[in-house]
Amino acid sequence: MGGWLARRRFGRGASRLIGHLGVVELRFRVFYAEHRGRFLAAVALSIVQWIVGALEVWLILALIGRPVSLPEAWLVESVAQVVRAAGFLIPSGLGAQEGALLLVVRLLTGSDGAGLALALVRRLRELVWIVAGLLLALAYGVAPGTARRAVAAHHDDPSSAEHGRGR
């Protein structure tokens, strides 16, 4: 496909893009091969996060008087995950996640208010963690420039174990 595109006047940019995608794919394959443990840990943590999210949905809806079954809570969390992934260009998924939660919870419980309450409680939880992280950063004197300099120093340090890999 890349060769066909390269022969077209409009396709030169697309051909370059496909070449870059090939480089990204190669880096992923190398990562999977060299860091199998890290990859499996990331997958495991993702699954745990999904389970905890479903339990959070189940608990919130039970506490507001609109209980759902665990499989229904799993469904709600699954839809939230899909919307979060599909709406990655929307800052914090604002509006997209809320709309999806409102729709799915309404279909399951018949209540618009339950979906809205669920969305607001989840956003409140996110806000609490963001503020806690910012307060910790302030307490430890971490500033955006400090973090960038630390990463740059790590990459420039020849004694670093990861130096030179994946660039």
C-alpha cells in the first residue's frame, strides 16, 4: 500500500506516515519482546482498573438507590472505557463520558438522575485525585520544568540502564 501511495502525487505524505507507523509498530514489538514482564504487568493493571471501575459503578448506583447487578455495572464501565478511548482528543473526555453514562444507566435503571449522579461522583473522584497530586507536587517542590530537566538528565546520563534504548 505504501508503494502504491508513493507513486501518487497526493500520496507521498501518506506514504511517509505509513513508514512512521511501521517504525512505531517495530518499537512496540521490540518492547513486547524485551520487556515481557512490564507488558504483562501493564495488561494486568489495566484489567484490575476495569474491575475496580465496575465495582465503583455498582457501589455508587447502590448507594444512590438505583442498584444494578455486577454484570450491568461491568457493562456501564465497559461503555465508559470505550468512550474514554474513542474520545481521547476531547480534554478529559468532558461531556462524552457523562453522556455515555447518562444513556447507559438510563437504559438499565430508567433514571436520568442516576446516570448524572454517577458521572458527577466519578468526576469528583477524579478531581480529588488531581488536587491531591498537585498538593503532593507542591509539598515536594516539583515544578513542570523540574520534571522535564530530570527526564532530560536521565536520557543524557550514559550510566543510565535505559540510555540509548528506544530512541
